[in-house]
Amino acid sequence: HGHALNSVSVAGTTLQTGSTNTIPATPPATFALNFTNTGQNAETNVVCKVSAVSSSGTTVTGQQTIPQTGAGQTYTCQVPLRSTPPTGSAQVTATVGAVPGEKNAANNTLMFPVSFQ
């Protein structure tokens, strides 16, 4: 049982974990989470979450649920932020929620430094 988050992109640009990614603040971004069902089982109600925490402490989140994933298959979950984040520096965390029976959730989350412009 389980999933691995492969990459995250915004408007076709793959985000990088080691350098600041510039993203327009308006309209609120939609994050595309690319992930693979790495287990041997179909999984249901897979939750994809994104949170952006600004340097001032403001948090903006988004969530989307994929009804079902098949073993060995790759999926993209589109997660729009619920509101416009403040401009400036932020830490974006993207997560594919752990499923029942998942033993290794370390590969479910990626974090990115972002500058919302």
C-alpha cells in the first residue's frame, strides 16, 4: 500500500526543491501533484494537499481527492489554493495523504521555497 509524490508543477513549470520558485499570487495558483501508486493494491479516496506558509505566518491551503488509484499507475492531482496568498516568500508543502496500510510515508511530501509575485 502506498504512493510516492514524483513532482509538483504550476502552469506547466516543475517546481524545484533547492531554489526559489516564482509563482504569480493572482489568481490563486493550481498545483499539479504527479504521483505514483507504488503499492500492489488499488487505493480509494486519495487526498492531495497543498499548503503555502508565508514569511509573515499566513497559511493558504488547497485540497483535492482522487477517487481511486491503481497499483503501479501514475496520476496527476490538480490542487487549487483556496485563496490568494500574500506576495513575498513562502514555503509550499505538497502531500499525497498516507493510505491505510502504507508503511513508508516519507516519499509522500515535497517542500518548495516560493516567491509569490
